[in-house]
Amino acid sequence: MADHEASKINHDNHLLLDQPLLRLPYELLRKNFRSAHFTVEKESTTLNKLLKETAKGSLDSKTSPEDVVKNLDTMIAKMRGMKRKLSTYADEETRLYKQLDARVSHLRELSDMHSVEDVKYEGWSRKRLDRLLVDYMLRHGYNTSAQALANEREMHDLVDVETFLTMSKIRESLENGSVTEALAWCNDNKKELRKLQSNLEFLLRCQQYIELLRINTQSKSVEAIAHAKKYLAPFQEQYPDEVREMAALLAHRPTNKDLPPKYRAWYSPDRWSKLASTFVEAHNKLLGLPTFPLLHTALSSGLSALKTPACHGTQKTTSSSQPGHSQTSMTTSVCPICSIELNELAKNVPYAHHSKSHLDNDLLCLPNGRVYGQAKLDEYAAKAGLAEGQVKDLVTGEVYSRAALKKVFA
């Protein structure tokens, strides 16, 4: 019964990890619809105004036939331009719906499985692992490898390559000292960033101002003052301290020998990497993406499920110091968390929560306080080649006399 419960698939827990799989296409569809709606509203207003002026001028005989024809040509050109834009939005909507259908089908496959022993589950979980690997690589800039894996596994509709490529491009431009692409992104998402109370645009404008002051010429100083009036002054109520510091930078140039630390920090080259991190954070929050890669979440859950207090004891795996030889000690644990590869990773994750405990009925307590079943101690003593009447701690390797052991249950 216990084995059956352990192998049963908990669909709700699986779907917790896969929420972004459906969330991102939904957010992109909303954004695409808003862009299309804005285009229709903007172009319709312009066309209606031009049509009204043309009709009124034609009726009042104030507009010549040539001007009427010219205005009609302008309206036709604008309508064709709007049609092209809407066609682009329609193509994007079709792509996103196709992507959403593929992801729903992928998750529907899981609903037909009820045990991890199902032969289909291994293939499904492998595909999910590939998705998590692609997500991890895209977040860390390994774009070519991520695309290669997605193409090899034929799961392009299950991963968000285009979204992360755009993010990666803007992040790299910031790390290389350019705010142009990031400001264009802020302009496209101005309303959403305002709702999130993001300070990204303000920080980008500050960086533009700082770079003008860094050049330290009269013409650039005048340009910096004009920039501050146009782009920084509107943020004075939101960020009063920062705006005052920006104004003070006019008197504190990077060439000053006794530059106070708070002003020196504004001129630091490290600000570009901080801006890149701020952009990534705003981008992920805007699209409802997790802050950390999903691979980290899955790995942390797996490590936590296996971790016990014994996993970080003082006993470590020992091996021969001879080059080319590796002789594992008899005290080596078969627990994955105790392995050299995973032990360090598991240090900061919580211990496993077990709702049910399974104990041997012949438990013996060693002098060091550790408890083992008698059958396991006998088996381990035989493997270790101990003398009659001796037992060995499975974790620490300490050897005790059997007479020193106490029964846990009398």
C-alpha cells in the first residue's frame, strides 16, 4: 500500500512547477492585443480627423479637388499601413495560440498518467527536464545551445526562445554601456511598468545624464542640464533624494580627487551590471516569470525530499591518494545528498518532511546515540570483516562492542 502511494502521481504538485508554461503565452497575448488596440485607436482617430476636414473643406468649396484627392491618397496609405501592422499582430496571435495549444496538450498527457511507473511518464518527465534545461540556458545567455536543444527535441512550442532572446539582447546592450534598446523597451511597456512602480526608466535616464557629465566638457554639461530638465525633473516627487544627488553631480565630477563615496558610486562602472539586473527583474515581473530558473526550483525540491540530518555529518567519503586509483571507504553512503557532487548544493535547503515513518522492530542504540536495525548492523559488520561481537556505525565508521549496545524497544 505504501509503495502504491509513493508511486502515485500528484498532478497538482506537478502543475505548480509548470505554471509559467501557460502564464507567459497568456501575458504575451494580452500585450499583443493591447498593441493592436492602440494601433487601431490611434490610426482611426487620425483618419477620422482627416476625413472630417476633407469632407468639410469639399462642401465649403475651400479645398480644391487636387487637395481632396491628395487627402484621400493619404488616408488610403494610412489604412494600408494599419493593415500591415494588424497583419503582424494577427500572425503573432496565431503563433501564440499554436504555442498555447501545444503546451495544453503536453500537460494533458500528464493527466492520463497516474503512476510514475507508467512507461509514458519517463518520456514525459524527460521532455520536462529538457524544457527546464532550455529555460536555464536562455536565462544565463547560452542562447545557441538552448536553440540547438529545442530544435533537436522538436519542442520549440514548449519553450520561450524568442522572449528570452529579446531579453538577452537588451541585457547585453546594457552590460556593454548602451541604454537605447532598454529605453525603447520601457517606452513599449510604459503603462505596465508604471503599474508595477518600476524605477527602471528613471535609472536609465540617470545613467544617460551621468555619461554626459563623465565627458566633462562645457557643451556636454549644457546638454546634461537640458536632459535633466526634460527627463529627471518629472521624477522629482517619486525619487526626491536621487534627483537632488543628480543635480549635485554637476559640482562633483569623476575627476575630483576628494569625491564623496555616495557620488563616486554613481560614476562606478558596476552600475551597468546593476542596470542589467534591474532590467531582467522588471522584464520577468512584467511577464509573470519566476525570478530564478525553474531548474533551480525542481533541483531544490528534489534535494529537500532526500535530505536528512545525517546527510551533513562529519564523515566524508574517503578515497586513495594514489593517482589513478579511487578506493571508496566502507563508510561511504549510497545517499545522493551525501555524494560530493550534491552535498554542497543541499546545505541550504530544508530537510525532508515525512508524514509517515518506517522503523525496524529490532532497533539498537549505539554509544554515540545513533540508532540502527540489528539486521543492518550484522550485515554491515560481515561486509566490513569485523571480529565476532563487534559492530560498526554505518555513517561514522566507529567500531563498538555488541555488549555496549542498548535495545530501543524493550
